[in-house]
Amino acid sequence: MKQIQFFDTTLRDGEQTIGVNFSIEDKIRIAKQLVNWGVDVIEAGFPVASKNDFKSVRKIGQEITGCKVTGLARCVKKDIDAVSAALGDTPNGQIHVFIATSPIHREAKLHMTKDEVIETIENCVSYAHQKFEHVEFSPEDATRTEWNFLVKAIRTAIFAGADVINIPDTTGYTNPEEISELFDYLKDNIPEFDEVVFSIHCHNDLGMATANALAAIQHGATRVEGTINGIGERAGNTALEEIATTLMVRKDFYQVETNICLTKTFEIAKMVSQKSKMQIPNNKPITGTNAFSHESGIHQDGFLKNHATYEILTPQSVGVAHSSIPLGKLSGSHAVIVKLEEMGYKIDKETTKDIFIKFKAIADNQPIVSDDDLVQIMNEIQGVASKK
Ligand code: KIV
Ligand code: ZN
């Protein structure tokens, strides 16, 4: 089965989230946990960006074993030198160089012609390759680049020594159909396609980062880049926990393997949430508090009869302790009675109706019926029963 590599950029692209600034100690803790989770590559930072970025990339490169560690560089000599100074002497060190290739970036940002961009790629990738055995090259804003020019840029990077080509959807502009067509086009027009690793790097501006990354995997990408909890620039990056879980739950469809230890997913998500001071939204797939909660009576009844009616994976498979059945105004009597029995009450058929009437009266006026509310209902019912 095809193997998909996980490239985590929580510490680089993830740290580009407004308001997120990990300390070096936290970066080391997150990196260690990422290794436990099973990622293949950690992008530890952008060494030229600041003294602390340099220090943390160097420290992660020195301390982390069990996966590759890479640092980001623009196609600029001093950036490549900074990555080389941080990681060049570490056994797991790699480099990731990028330059924008799309017309808007060439014209408005770089002020470069197509030929100048190609020449820069050639020079900088071969310079990076003198310093590192493994070089990843990214044509930034690839999905808004003319496809024939993208092929030229990628082949230039491959001939200059890049062995990983990353396709960034820098602005979250593309969609699954388009990314599939793009990968098919690259396969058909790059004779060296199978000799290098093709990677996919998506942003979530239109909410399609996970879907786009999965489409690329179906169409030839063997590496996926993203962050934990999907943190990152603007609307964020592909949430790697969503990719890992989808590839497991839908192995029948994707037919690929990964090194991810899925049962450690919740642990890494919680850690990144705490260190980034960004709460995981309640309705976030897989790790949100509602992801394994069942609210309505119909769902609760089905779930209690067979969990698979409303759960496509067990909470334990991603490291969440258990599912929950919060009681509210939409709950049915089945869930209420099961809860009361769990609390130690013995309920007979006759009292069920009275309990449920009292339950509904409370539930109609508040979001959740608590255990204390249930105890109060039972005290009233049992008080009535004992007076009879
Ligand atoms: O989104 C992007 O284009 C990037 C590159 C540096 C790979 O993060
Ligand atoms: Zn990015």
C-alpha cells in the first residue's frame, strides 16, 4: 500500500497565526509530542526570521530524534545559510526553499520576470543542495500559477537537486476537482514525477484545505503538509488530525498507510491548543467537545442501540475517553432512563412517564439538564412514591 508522509508545520506556518508565539521550551515539548504522534518531518521554523526562531530550529534539530527536522528559507543566500547554520550539522536536518511563481506574486511582490524566477530557482536550489542532501522546493502560490510555467519551475528545481516538490495552495484558492486536475497534469508533463516526492500544502481560506489535500493524495501526492488544529496564516492550514483520521476511517477508499499513531491525536491537539492559547471549537471534527456527543432523542436512541448508527469512528481510536449523551430538550426517554440507571436508580415502567414529564419541564427552559437536576427529579418522584 502507498505510504503517505506527514509533514508538520505547526511550529512554522502554525506560528504565523495572529497572536501565537511559542516559547522555545514549548516548541521542544510540541516537537517531542509530534514525534510520538508519528509525523515524518517537522518544519521547526524560519531561522533567518529572528534570533529565537534560529535558536529553536537549532535546538529542535539537536534534540529531536525519530523524524526529520527542516527549516524554511526563501530563495535567498542568507536564508539558506541560516538554515545551514541551524541544521547543517544535525543528522536529521533538511531544508525547505521557496519562491513564488504566480503572476500576481511575480509582478506585484517579487518584480521578477519568469526567466528571472527560473534562474533564481536554479541557483538557490543548487546552493541549498550543496549544504543538504535533501532539499524540498515550493513554488509559492502554485495553484494560481500558469500550469506550463509551474512545470518549468518544478523541473528546474528537480534538475538543481530538489527531491521533494511541494505544491502550496498558498491562498486557499483551489478546490478538489482543480487540484486533482493539476496533479494529473503534473504527472503527465513531468517525466521525473515518480523520482521525487510530491507534497501538498493547503490553506483553508474557503474551508477546503482538508478536501483539497485529500484530493491531491488521491492524485499522486505522497506527502501532506499541515498543522495541528489547522492553525496558521488567516484561516489556517490543513488540520493534519483530520487527514490522519480520514485516511484511517476511509482506508477502504484511499488505500494508503501512514506512520501516525491515531490514539495519540487528542493528546497532541490538546497540547497545541494550550500552548497556542487557541481553544478547539466545540464542533471541530475529531477533537471538538461535540465530536462524540449526541443531543437529539432520535440520535441518542440509535446510538444507545448501536454506537455505529451515529459514530463512524470510536472516540477511543483518536484518544478521546468516551462519547457523551448530554440531556436537553431534544432528548428522548431512552437516554434519560439510561442516564438515571447509570447514576444507580432503578426505574420501573410506571414511573418512566412521570420522570419524563418533569424532565421535559426543566429541559424546555435550560440548555442542559444536569445530574443535580436529575437527582432533584428523582427526589420529587420518590417523595411522591413514598407518600402514596
Ligand atoms: O503557504 C505557503 O505557500 C507556504 C510556503 C512557504 C510553502 O507556507
Ligand atoms: Zn503555508
